[in-house]
Amino acid sequence: MRRDFWKKNGLAVTGILCLLIAWQGRAMETVTGQESVVPEQQEARKVALTFDDGPSEYTMELSRGLKERGVQATFFLLGENMEERREMVEQLVKDGHLIGNHSYHHVQLNKLSKEAAKGEIEKTNQLIREWTGEDPLYIRPPYGAWSQELENVVDMIPVFWNVDSLDWKLQNKERVLCCLSGQVEEGDMILMHDGYQSSVDAAFALVDQLQNQGFVFVNVEEMILE
């Protein structure tokens, strides 16, 4: 339903949101392409960059580019997309990124039985465990759908977001940056996806610009334990 709504109305809504953000005067200079000078005494502001739905054909380009920029991100992986891509997952870890669980089939977990939901989670956990040698601790529930019942039966920490790039909908670098304009503040969890070239391009531009503003990118664990 959400995707159908955005298919019909997403572009108009995004334009309205961008206008409102600009009107509120919160537009972030770096996201709009303007240069900014960070005072030497300004303390670094931490944000977490997260990517859902991978790995994909774009994941290695994204991982390399983030590593070159000194950025450690968090990748919430889909089990079905991990199949036949073990080397990609191993490389993500080598590049310093944190791996999380995004279910196996991208299903709404709170609509399943407890047994089915646990199966979705554990099937992906098993792949991550076998390929990385570590038990995943963090889960990004698809659609943000979680419940107290799942909390009681799944020994993982659910991770949500408070800044949505809408990159899956917009699939355009400049529009993604417009959507993010004025939204990013210290302590934010930024939601992106690594299944589109436009998302990769937007992520690099966002990182470059926010770093010029004095932001520092950390993974989800560092943010939570801060």
C-alpha cells in the first residue's frame, strides 16, 4: 500500500516537503551544494548511515567509496539477496561496516506467526553467522514493523530510523538530496538502500557534504552505545 501511494503521489509530496523545509529555514548548506566552513573548535556531530535490502550489484562500489571516505556504515541484509554473494558480505566486514539482519524475504514480521517470524530472522542470522563468524545483534524490521511479542521472543535489538531518504522511490541523486535537505541533525539514523546507482551517488554526495559540515559517520552500534 505504501509503495502504491508513493507511485501515485510521491513526486508531488516530495516537492511539497522540500518547499516546506526550505521555508522553515533549516536547509542544510552542504546538501544544497553550497560550501561551508566548519569552525575549528566545533565538536564533531555523529550520525549513522544505514542501508537496507542488500547486497546488490551496487554494494561493492558503495562499500569501497565509503571506505575511501573513512565512513563506517551499517548494512541490514536480506537473506534472499545474500545467496551467491558470500564474497560481498565478507568484503563489507573487511571494509569495516557493521552487518545487521533485514529478514530473509522482506516480509512484515508482525503479520506472521511467532514461529514464521523467527524463521525469517534466524535463516538470515545463520548466513551472517557462517560467513562473518559473528552473531548479528541488530535487526532492521522491514517497513519498521515490530511488536512487543517479537521483542519477547527475538534476542536482537531492533533499529529504526528518523531520517528517510526515500531513495527507493525517487531514484534520482538530486531529488534524494533535496529530500534530505534540512533533515539531518546530530544523533540521526539515516535510512538509505544499496539497490540503486542513484542511491550510491546520493550517499557519496551526502557524505562529502556532511563531512564538510563537521558531521562524523558512525555505525549503529557506536550510536546506540554512545
